[in-house]
Amino acid sequence: MITRRLMLAAGVTARFCVPDGHAAVPRSNVPMVVLDPGHGGKDPGAIGVTGTYEKHVALASAQELQRQLNATGKYRVELTRTRDVFIPLPQRVTIAQKHGASLFVSMHADALTDHSVRGASVYTLGDHASDAQTAALAVRENSADRYAGPGFRDAPPDVAKILTSLVRQETRTGSARMAHSVVNNFSRDIRLLQNPQRQAGFAVLKAADIPSVLVEMGFMSNAQDEAALRQADHRVRVAAAMKSAIEAYFAALPNAAG
Ligand SMILES: [Zn+2]
């Protein structure tokens, strides 16, 4: 993979990609996709207008996407959580790095104060929020770690510092390509927010070496979105669009694995 080659060229060994010092899982030629169901455990995420918890929608959707991706036989797929447990945001990044992820997809269905807003949207890391609504959303998503309690310290080694700006640029380009692919594939079957591709400083997207996107599959604050996301058949359609987006993303890579 190009990113890995650049890291090696920059004198960055795989050892430094894993904050706790364990050896990274060796990569095979089969791309590793890490799916990140948002929230969990004591952090319910957004609570829908009829009481649905975002954490349950996120996990059910990620498990459906994992099933569909596994069925293609083209990817290895891991989830940051497979149960209803709380995982701090930096640890989610660490999990993706331990698995040697080629792509990280965080899955959410959050809430906005404006209950009329509905539709799916996709976010990448940006130094500046693309708009006020996205800035507020990032604050809300990043606040998940308040559940970690006062003893929790957000202090993983700053992987970004040891990587060259070239690697970071490539990661950002990959993230943007993936976000574009999600919007493209959703537009056929899944209702999208206006200007659905946005950016802000999401903490869970800060892996310097892994293209990462955060997908809001809809908003729990909107009655129609919440009702749809409660339905398994709707989640199957959302997962199918995300699977197609992932396939298109990898197919377009220079060393395409199909
Ligand atoms: Zn969320």
C-alpha cells in the first residue's frame, strides 16, 4: 500500500503506528476495513424522538454492513465494538491501527436541534468546519468521551507528528475520495442531506495514516429518519449503499484489490 511505503520511506516503522507498543497485525493482500459503530454502553448517543438509542442503530447497521462485505469475499472486516460497550474515541482509532486498517468507517445517526433536518451525510476530518451545523455536530460527537469520567485522559501518542505531511495528505485525499463515493452511492437509493459531504474536527477521524469517514445515516432528531432506521430492511439498503461505496473506493485505488 502506498501509505505504508511512504511511511517506511520516512523511517516510520509499523511499531510506531500502534500506540501501545504491540506489534501490528501483518497485512495480507486482502484490505482490512474497520467499521466503528458509534457510542455504546453508558453513552447512548442521540435519543430519537420516540426513544430509539443511536448506539443500537449504529451497531445493527455496522453488523449488517459487515455481513454484506464478508459476503463479497474481498475484504477482511472488523468492528471496533460488537457489543453494547463504551469505547473512548481515541481507543477506536487505536483499534483500527492495530488491525492495520486500510479504511475506517464510523457509523452514526445523530441529532440536531433542528428536527426538520433529515437525510444521510458523510464527514471527513477538516481543520475548519465546513458549516455551523457540522461544527455543532462535531462538538456533540467529540463530547462522547465525557462518559469516560474525570480519570480518563485523551493522551494517545500523537501519531501525526511522526508521519510526513505527504502521508497525511494522501490520507486526506483517500478520505475525501471515500466520502465522495458514499455520496455517489447513497444518491441512488438513500435520501441525502443538502450538501451531504462536509468536514470538521471529528476526534474519531484523526488516524494520520488511515483514510477515515464518519457517516450519519440519518438523524434521530427527525421522526421520519428515526422510523426508517428502526427498520431492518432500511438498514439493509443503507448498508448495501455503503458496501457499494467501499467497493468503488477500493476498485479505484492504484493497486486495486477489486
Ligand atoms: Zn453519533
